[in-house]
Amino acid sequence: MTPRTIPREKIPWYPTINFDACTGDQECLNFCKNDVFTWDAVESHPIVERPYNCAVGCDACSQVCPAQAITFPSPEDLRQTLRRLRAEAIAGGNGTG
Ligand code: SF4
């Protein structure tokens, strides 16, 4: 049996912000249409509030950040993670537990 989908919460793909590099220009906040970021008005920087809204494989916000403050796992890490999760789901059931 092949699982149709892997639950999004099992896939560790989302942006990480280096707050030492972030200048607080809000480019990422304005750019992302998936509502991943919110603004922390106290600290004056964005927060990755809804990481699992991030489209798996998309790293476009890291490319618009002029401070290069946003990172993602490598594509190879993502491939390995998806391979492992698919194998686990096939071996162990439906992957929803
Ligand atoms: S685009 Fe980069 S520098 Fe600007 S707020 Fe986002 S993380 Fe910070």
C-alpha cells in the first residue's frame, strides 16, 4: 500500500530566521502569500508563526531577503526526509498517528 500523502506536520520544511542578520525590513512578510510570517512589534522582526503553511520545497522568501537572514534545510536533506517518511508510512500504516 502506498500512502497518498504525508501529514504536513511531519515534514520539517519551513524558514528559519537568523535574528542577528535580520534588519527588520519586512520583505519576507510582504512577500509570502501563505501567511507563514507574522510581525513581532516588540522585537521588530518577523516570526515564523505558521511554519506548516510553508509550501514544501519553496524557499523563495530566502531569496528576497536582502540580509540573507532566512535559511531552509538543503534540498538533499528534504529528499532524504521525504524518502524516509514515505518508507515509514508504507511499513507502518497510514502515517497519521
Ligand atoms: S526579509 Fe530578511 S531582513 Fe527583512 S524582515 Fe525578513 S528576515 Fe528580516
